[in-house]
Amino acid sequence: MALDKSEVEKIAHLARLHISRTEAEGVMSRITDILALIDQMQTVNTDDIEPLAHPLDALQRLRADEVTEVIHYDDLQSLAPEARDGLYLVPKVIE
Amino acid sequence: MEWETVIGLEVHVQLSTESKLFSSAPTQFGAEPNTQANIYDLALPGVLPVLNRDALKHAVKFGLAINASISNTSIFDRKNYFYPDLPKGYQISQLDFPTVGKGSLTITLEDGEEKIIGVTRAHMEEDAGKSLHEDFHGMSGIDLNRAGTPLLEIVSEPDLRSAREAVTYLKKLHSIIRYLDISDAIMAQGSMRCDANVSIRPMGETELGTRTEIKNINSFRFVEKAINYEVQRQQDIIQDGGRIVQETRLYDAHRDETRTMRSKEVANDYRYFPEPDLLPIVIDQAFVNSIRATLPELPDAKKTRFAKEFGLNDYDASVLTNNRDMADYFECVAKSSGDAKLAANWVAGELQALLKKNNWEIKESPIQADRLATLIARIKDNTISGKIAKTVFEAMIKDSSNVDDIIEAKGLKQITDIGEIAKLVNEIIANNPEQVEQFREGKEQVLSYLVGQAMKLSRGKANPAQVNQILREKLK
């Protein structure tokens, strides 16, 4: 399976990555190589194999439902480029 | 042409927990902006999620309540999209292996018929923050207090056939969730949110039509209005020869219409993949059993029991079991007063009206169950009449003292002394010679007029049955 340039551009846009026209060529061929590897893997018979969600052979530990942390409000506010009335300000996101 | 409406609902409920789904920040509603968002919620580099046990318990509890399968292994996935109120750039959700699988619940339609509505799945995910777009001169303000609050998304099968059915289903869901006490489920505050998938097809057709998804519906009433508007819109388009476009639409309650969501990018390309920061969640039978043991009696079971145990009709049993606190209240009144029918009338009637008028929850009622039970007991033992009881009830709203003291202090005790009633009756006979004459000539219905006069004279305190009896004797 090969990828064309417009697909590379779409994926880059979805991931908010800037890729120049010249870079796109290289990225395209590298992703196509990865897809070829996946195609190869697809030919292996996996009928009796359980899907693997995580490479570690362990289970998720659960946390007690408790508020255990102090929120360093002032420090966190000072990290933001701009904040007002406690809100973090970002460039307007609706048209 | 006759059309059939097909609706499926996606309902998000915020699970009631002290801390967030993956972080130990608090989840209080209405706090000052960003005072409930810690470094995890802000997605600072290096932070890792750890799952909240109670959130998982709540999800399993819901699954058991709707007889759903509980997944032995559930897996969290990343749903990727960019929006400032989602600082990580992805929402942790569950795609292929949700915690709760197929289940169902039963709704009662208007004609009394019961219908089973399938629930496809219910999965856990984290909520996003809030964006405020006004008053910041070209900027948007972001409040991340809500970010990371645990949600359960409950997805129904497309089994609903009208807006009314959809609301009935939603109310049933609400009732079950409140019984389980796993969420506040207050639509106006956003702790319960509803999206509706709506399509239409010619009656008899089995293929589904193209659907639209309506978002932003924040009350039961609006669910009905939004769906009805959308169904009409789709019919108009098709009848004019047009086609329905699959899209997301917003409901505007002010204009009572749905409209296309304006967004440059509605690309639903979330590029899900398993969340590498979380291991698979394995739920063993012991965990499930321990939760099953905490399940309360649910609305359907309670309704059946109330009907049987207290001899309630279907309507009363329904009304009194919708809400768990109401059901507990009624049960206490019925048992302490010893008269379930009167208890049902008072709780579903006077008390409901009082709560509604003042916008009170039953727990806020100034008339507690034991006091209402005493009031009913006084009707039963003839201390007061049913009519006077309403006066006492009114007094009880402001006066928290003992019911018997209120009756005594206001001099509302029913007159049951035969001598006193006979005096009243004599007076009525003397004052109404014409009616007395008519009665003696055989005009039976005049008697109720005379009883009414006697009641009036006693200011409602005479026992009407006794008045009736003594009048008859004297007029023989």
C-alpha cells in the first residue's frame, strides 16, 4: 500500500505538523516503507493469538478516589503566556 | 408518505467522584476557574494517568443495573483532536473494549405498553475543559476545572421511534442513575448531557436512513423539541426531492431549531490507538460480585413491589418510584401511618405540589415523612377531617412543631361529640324550614345541602358522616 502526497499532507495537518513540500517526498516514502512492513505482518496467521493492548505483561493498578494533591494555582497561572480572571487565554478558537 | 422516525441517544453522565478519572485533583462543580486543575489536567510534560477505582466501580454498577455484560478486560484508547480545552491533544476514552457491553432497559409507553430499549455499550472517558469566547478581545478563555472529570457515555441502539419515546428512555436512564447514586445527572448543570442521532425512513423500510447528530441539548423538554424539529426538517427536505447530509447539528433553544455546526474542520478522523500510558483493566468476578452486593432495589422492582405490597395502581406506583428519595419517603409515610392509599394521595398530591411550587428536592421538604404520617393517622382516627388536614398541612410548612400540637393550638380538632353535633343539626333544621320540608317530601338530594350547611357552621370541624347520620334521624 502506497501513500500519496495529499494523504501525507492531511495526516500532517491532523497532527498539526508542518511539513514543507520538499520534506513531504521523504516522509511519503518512509511511511510507505512502514506500511509495507505492516502489509508483511498482515500475512502472518494470528487466528489463535489474543490481541495485545500493551507490551508489558502487567495489569493496571487502581487509585483510591481521594484528592491528595495541592493545586499550585499561582505557579500554574504564571506558566501561561496570558491569563485573566483565572482563565488561560488562547487565540480565539471559533470563527 | 408515512415516515418512521429512528432515534438513538448518546448520553454522557459525569460520575460522582471526589477526584478526577486519572488525576487526584478535585471535581467540585462551580469552583473558581482553574482551581481544580492540576499538572496532569494541564498536561504538563511527564505526567501519567492512574485510574480512579470508584469511577470504575460506578461504571460496573451501571452495567449490572441494566443487565449488561461487564468486560473482563477493558482497554483505554487515545482519541486525538486539537482544541484548547483539551490540553493533551487527545481524550482518553474506550473504543473497542468498553467496560460495559450490551444491556437493555424497559420503558413504559403512553398507552401503558412496555418496550425494551437496547443499550449498545457504555464506556468510560475523561471530560474536556470549557472554552469561553466572550469578553476577551479576540482571545478565548480556557477553564480546565472540568478537564479530566470522569464520564460514562451510554450509547443506545436505534430502538427509539419518536421524540416522546426518546424522552421516556432518557428519564428512565436518569432515574436508574439517580437510584444507583453514581451521578448527580443534572442536565441544566451538564452532569448529564444528551446527543441524539436522528433519521427517518418510509414506514416499512428496514434500511436506516442517513442520520444527523444533534448536540447541545440540555433539558428533557429540549430533547423532545429538538428531535421533533429535526424530524420535520428531514421530512421537508426529502419531500422536496432533496437528500439528508450526514452531519452534526446544534440545537438552538431560543429559536427552537437545529442548525449545521459551523466549523472549518469537522473531520472525524480521531486516529484512535491504545493508550500506552495505561495497562489493560482486568475486572474479576470477585470485584463484580462485591459491586452487585451494593445494588439498591431499582425503580422497576420497587414499582412492582409497591403495587403488590401497598395495593397502588399503576400510575401511583410509577409516580412514587421515579425518584428514589420520593419512594423512600412514601414508604416511610405508608408504613407509619398504616394507610398506603391515603399516603399515596398525599405524597403524590399535596406534597409533590408543594415541592414543585418551591422548587424543593424532597430532602428539603419542611414536612418530613414522620410528620406527614402523623397527619394521615389523625385523619384515620377521626381527630380531623380530610379537609381540615389540608389546613394543618399548610400550617406544618411554617410550623415545625408536633402535628398534634398544631391541631390543638389552632382548635382544628374534629367535633365528634354527639351532643355538640346534635346542637348544630338542630340549628340547621330551624334555619332551613323550606329544605327540611322538601326532604320530608322525598327530595333526597337536599340532604347533602343541609350537611354542607352544618359543616359550614362548624367551620369544617364536624364529622360529616356523623352529621349525616344525626340529620337523618332527626328528620325521620
